[in-house]
Amino acid sequence: MVKKTEVLDIEKVELKEVTLTEEQTINMLEEITAPPIPKKPRKANKNGKVKTVKKGKVNPILDKASFNGKLEATLTKQKIALETEIMRIGIATIKQLCKEGGDEEGMDMINMGKWHIVPNLSTTGSRSGNTDADNKTKGYYCPSTSTGQWVVDGMVGKELTINYWNLHKMSAEEFFNFVVHEFVHAYSDLSAKTDKDRDCAKNGAHKKRFADLCVQVGWIEAIPISGYVKMTSQITDKGKEMVKKLKVEAPSIGKTPAPKKPKAKRIDIQCPDCEFKVMVPTGRYEKGLVAMTCDVHGRPMEKVN
């Protein structure tokens, strides 16, 4: 037996020829070619179901080796990274609009240099995420000052916002569609000589100019909808190709709306002698905390069946 500390002398190692009998040869071949021994099936529980061991997901914070790594992972960078991604898609969109418009140097964007565009993840409705605007409005480009004004290095900044409500449930194609949509508005603003040249009215209604720019960029198409906004957009086949080419991924960050507060249940109470009717909270009425009489007939008001 050779100890671990010893070094084998290759020159002293002798190779010996070993002759196997026919039986030994057959046994050796059977061992090599034999199929693997099947694993024993797991026993079922009382309900007849076999327990399966689920592999746990890697914790992106605790998976870091050092304390500094864990701390940096705790302070998430996904929001900043996604806002940077919005900017990357936006630059590609404006370049495509310039290229397809025969203006690769961007000379038609006469307003360039007058303001910054500030990509932002924010709410387009409320702080709870339960309003119609939270569900319907996926983003906006705001050239007005009615919601305040960004200042960047002493210059005006116009906000381009993507709605963060349920953003993590969006596909890459849905996300791409909404970002391109808002940057079409931004391009229109950069190239507009007057307010009439912009693709949106001040109340947010989409004009024919928006539909024309969608055709120009080629990645989204305008779709008419009811309501004052008049149009939305959807991704085209060319847009789907660009998602792959630009390697756009589905957002990994978003915000879940707060639970809706249940509405208070109410019942009607009415004067037995006339049509005077009042709506009151059901709970207060059942607890005897509501006692009303009709001002005309003086009769106690009763619950309407």
C-alpha cells in the first residue's frame, strides 16, 4: 500500500498481463452492460399521494457570500435598472422614427436641447392601485407643468412614466409596447413646432398624428377605443422581432395594489304613509342606532322589504 506522502516512481512500476477465464470475462461484460438498478418507489401517504421534495428557490439576498453583498442585494437596484431599460428602449424608438422619417441626424427634432426627458416608474392614478386609472393607464408622457416640474442640472425635465401597478405581471412584449407608445409621444413633442403639431391634445386625447407615427416606427399600431383618449396601441410583428433583437425581458419588479376596502352595506327605510325614503347603514339599523320619523306624518320610518 502506498502512503499519501510517498511519490510513486514511474520507472519502477511494472505492468503485468492478466489472463481472464471465459467465465470471468462474461461476468465482467455483464456488469458493464447491466442496466442501472431502479430506485425504490416512494411510499404513498394515507391519502394515496406520494410526497415530492420541492427544490427551494435561491434567496437572492441570503445567497450572497459576504455581509456587504447581502446588504447591497437588500437595497434593490431593479427599479433603477428598469428605468435605465426604459431609456434604452426609448433611444431605439426615437432613432427608428428618425430613420423611417428620412431624418437619421434628428434635424426634425427642433426642440432638442430645450428639456430633459425623465424616465420614471410611478403611479398614474392613486396610491392604492384600485382606481380605474391604475388599471387602464399604463403610462404617460407629460409635457405640461400641471403635475409639477422636474429640474435636471438647472434645465426643465419632462416626465415619461410607466405605471408600476402589476408591472411584474407584464410580458416583455406588453412592456415594450407601452414604452414605445410613450416615446412616440416624446418624439412628437421634440419635433412639434406648435401645440397643434403634437400627437396628443392637452386632455390626453390621441390625434391622427399619433397613428401616423405608429406606422412610421413600425413596432406598434394604433387601435381606436372608446373614451376621451380615443386610441391605444398594440405590438406588431416587427415589434415582436425587436423585442428579441433588443433582448427585452419581462419586468421583474412591480407593485401589487392594496386590498379594496369593503363598501358599507346599506338599506332603505321609508315612511309607511308616503314615499319619503332614506338610505342608512345596515349595521347601525340592526343595532337600533337609527331611529327616524317622517317630518310630514310623524310616523317611525320602517325598513323597505
